[in-house]
Amino acid sequence: MTSATYRREGELGNWDWDSVSSNTEAFRRWLRNNQHRFEGCKFGNHRKYESLGDQNGFGRTVQTYADWVHRQGTHAAWIEIVRQTTDPFDALYSSMDDVFRFGRLAKFDLLCRLEALDIIDFTPRRAYLQGSTGPLKGTRLLYGHPKGRPLDLDGLLIELESYLNVGFDVLEDALCQWQKQPNGGVSGTCGSPAAPRSCSSAQLSQHC
């Protein structure tokens, strides 16, 4: 779906950042008029109910994302602005609140991927459990607090990460995967595919 959209499926030009961000209305119109081309395609697991053509669909997310970038002019300008703050990751994370349907997972994963690709040079200082599902469930399970508040559990994970020293992107992903099969450990690798690091169930439980 991504490649087909970028290529405009054989039409002249590409839907790259410059062409989309400079004319988001044309991009949204193209999505509405070309929905038939994507029949049978699916969004990822966390975007099962996304749509292409309606007013509150994917096009609105792209438009509000472009609006967010344009508030400072460019991505690079945003990065330079937040770099002057005490917590650049949190400042950039919080600045994206107005992007439509861009919740906790989208913001956290996007910024972690940008860091893994060396586009930004700052990392999360906590797991941002507020608004999460799998990571919050995993943390509650790990610490035996079935009704633990996200803010309190974030504090516990700060202590755990300082001991494991794997990064909050890895720790968050490991907890999300582990809570699905807590007796079977964590399979595969955690974190960004661009910089895979592993975190075992033994590591998770040893410190707690």
C-alpha cells in the first residue's frame, strides 16, 4: 500500500514529502478517488480500522501531520527547537498532540525509529505507559500491580532500565511482547529493526 501510494500507481510523479505536504487537499482527493486500487490491502495490526477516503481517515492524519511540521517550517527546525529543551524527546513527543489519530504508539514508535536511523540524537527517558495497552499490561504483570497507575509504573521502569541499560524502546517492546506469553519468555528481537537489541524474560525478572 505504501509503495503503491508513493508511485501514484503509474500516474505522473510521486507522492513524496514535498508534493504531499505542499498540497494535502490534492493528496486526500487522490486517496478518495483511488480507493478501489487498494481493495484487499490492509493496514498494520495497530491500524486495523483505518480508512482512506472519509473525512476522518488516513488523509486527515497526513494533513494534520503536515500542518504540524509547517508550524516550524521543516522537520529539521523542529529538531533544533526541541534540542534546546531539558528533554528533547518529550518536547517533540508532546508537540505532536494535534496530529489526528497520532496517539501514544504512533508518536513513540516514530521518534524511536528516527533515533535508530540517526535522524534525531535523543532517546526517551521513560516508557510513556499512559495510553499504552500491551506495555502497560506487561509492566503491571511484571511488578504484580494489576491496577498500578501508569505514572507510578513509569517510575519503576526508569529504575529497571537504569539497571538493564537497554533503552526504553527495547524495554517497552519487550514488555509488550512478554505479556502475551509471560511463561514463554520473549522471542525474537526487540526495538527498531534498524538497530535490533534483545531483552530476555530473565533480564526482565531478575531486577524485580
